[in-house]
Amino acid sequence: MAFKHPQPSLSSRRSALQHIGLGGLAAALLPELALAQDAWPTKPVTLVVGYPPGGQTDFAGRVLTAVMQESLKQSVVIDNKPGVNGNIATDYIAKSAPDGYRLLVGNGSNMVLNPHTYRNTPVADPLKLTPIGLLLTSGLLLVVPSSLPVKTVEEFIAWVKQQDKEGKIVDYASGGPGSLVQTTMELFRERIGKPRMSHVPYKGSGPAMTDLVAGRIPCMFDAASVVAPFIKSGQLRPLMATGPKRIPAFPDVPTATERGIKDFQVISFIGMSGRPASARRSSAR
């Protein structure tokens, strides 16, 4: 089954624009502007995304390009550099020229989790990058293919436990090992009694959607912006949200707290970062 990564709808674009804010974005970019040798920008700006097209980070980057192009009157392009859960893109930005023309669009996986899960990977520490601004935050949704015979999260939990009892291990997808999506599922598995489940990592949410929609993988947590087109088309069924409140676009989907799953709240975020401040200061001397 061919997968086409969904283009942001007008309503989702407007929602994202409200989170970003033109004025706030321009103010956040002032440090980069001050370090540029000429009036910035005099050439296209590249937003580097550490994941393939189709995921929430890629979606946020593509919406952001429209905002920046309108505000800066200059071309802004996306450069997808997937690999090692976003580490390749992080390292690329850390070693890029300190001129503000290459910026990282990152998420909770590569900006928060990777320093703890990839300690021996020879790439730059994302915590040393310069934070520019928070673009959006969102809870995740637990989704299953519509062909799976479960309608609620309670039925899903019972199904997973029954599969375990029968010696069958339920697979789940994620956008990469050590990602927020994987750690969310592992936390969920722990909260429901630790039934056996097997992690199937992909190189991003987009590729994972292909197998999930086709029913080859029975479950996954991911951002609402990623799974929304498939929920609306009837290919995926949402069972539960991970945030403290229901997701406005899916008001009928209950939260984990509402379903009695204690101490289980997960929020994803997308943010923009630039070259490490120490590197920029050294270059400016």
C-alpha cells in the first residue's frame, strides 16, 4: 500500500500558526540576525529535520516554512536528514556555519531522550545547541488499525494480555529506538501490568504508518497531526490520549487518566535550535 504523507490542512496550519506566532519567531531569531555578516537573510534558509516526511516534526517544519517565508520575504526549505533518532541532524547543525542559515527543527526524542539513550554515539550533544523557540506541544494518541477487533482502550488492554497468555507477543511500531513514541508505549505497558510486547522500530513515523494502516502492525502511539488523516478516513481507530486534557480535534477520545491509568501523561513538543552558543561566540571573535 503506497503511503502519501499528508499535507497540512488549512485548519491545522492555522492552529500551528497560533502556536508559533510571527512576532515571537522574529524576536527569537534576533541573536542569529546579529551574528550574520550581512543583512539576514540574503539567501534561502534551511530547516533541518532529523526524520523522514510524514511525522509530526516534519509537519511542524513544513508549516513553519510558510510562516518564515511570509515574515522574512525569503525562501525557506526543509532538509530531511533522518537517522539515529534525529542524532544525525543534531550533529549536522552543531557543525554547521554559525550564520543562521541552517536551523534544527527538533522534538522531545532527539532533544531530551537521546542524551540519555545514546551516550556513546559520536554526535553532538543536543543540550549544547542554542534554543530559539517552542513551536508546539501536543499529547499523543494510541491508535490501532480499524481491522483490529477492539473499540476501547480497555478492550485493547484485555486483547494484549490475552495474546500474551496464549504465548503470542503483540508488536508495536515507533519512529525509532529510544524515541518518545517507544518510551511512551513501554511506560504504558508497565502501567497495565507488563504484558509482553515487541518493539518494531522504523526510520520515522511516516514509514511506520504504512504498516500500521495496512494492519501489519497492530498498535502505535503518535501525534494527532500524524494520525489524524487516517482516523478521519477510517483506517485507524483512536483509543486514548496521553495528555492531561482531551485533544480538541478528537474530543470523543478519552485521556489515560479518565480511563483509570495512573501516572501516565506524556506530552510531545517541537522546537527550533541553532548552532551551539559557544561555537558562535568563538566564530564572532
